[in-house]
Amino acid sequence: MTYQEKKSIISLISSILIFAAYCLYRYPHYPGGGASSREVLHYWGSFILILTLVSIAAHIIISIIFNIVFRMTTGEKEPAFADELDQRIDLLAFRNSFAVFVAGFLLAMGSLVLDHTLKVMFLVLIISGFISDVTGSLSKLYHYRRGV
């Protein structure tokens, strides 16, 4: 298995674990039934903002740890450059990830048009962001294994 395949697998697993752990931690703090819309908006705004920051920080830390462990176990360094294949695979994965996120965003806005609650809109938006991240990692893994 190549460095890029291992990195994609680690990225996929870490995305799932970070998202699951954060949701299990934060979702029980959802404001009760009598909460005002201001409290609900504050909850979801902080949920998304903190999830984004936690996810970025965790991915950076996991990437550093992965590179250290990879170097210790194989004796090889991380590839210092990305060739044309790596760049093409990154672009394909980004395209797939972006398409999933845009579809989720449109679904979230559609839920507002259909008079669903803010909770539904934010859940669709958050889940589409998560699925977008997973789609990007799976796309990279697929293209490194099967080719472009």
C-alpha cells in the first residue's frame, strides 16, 4: 500500500471518529422544547463553528502523528512533491467532495422552503459536510487504487 493510500485511509477513519465523537458530545446540549429561536441559532452556529475548528486541529495533529509513525515504521520520508497523478487525484476528490456538499446545501435550503424547522436545515447541512469529507477521502483512496 502506498503512502497516499494509507494517508487516505487514516483521513477517512479520523473524519468519522472526529465527527461521531463531537456529535455525541454536543448534541445532548441541544436547547429544550421551549427554547427561543435565538438560543437554537446560537447552538447551531457554535456547533458548526466549533466542529470546524476541532476538525481542522484534529486533522493536523493526526497528520503529524501519521507522518511520524510512517517514518518510524518504514524508514521512508513523506513524498516531498506531488506529481501530476497526485494533483489530478486531488482535483477529482475535491470535485466529488464539492458536488456532495453543494447538493447537501441545496437540500438544506430546500428544507426551509418546505417549512421544516431550523433543526432539520442545520442537520442536513452538517451531515452533508460530513459526507462531503468522507466522499473526498473515499475518492482519493479509490483513484489511488484503481487509477484515474
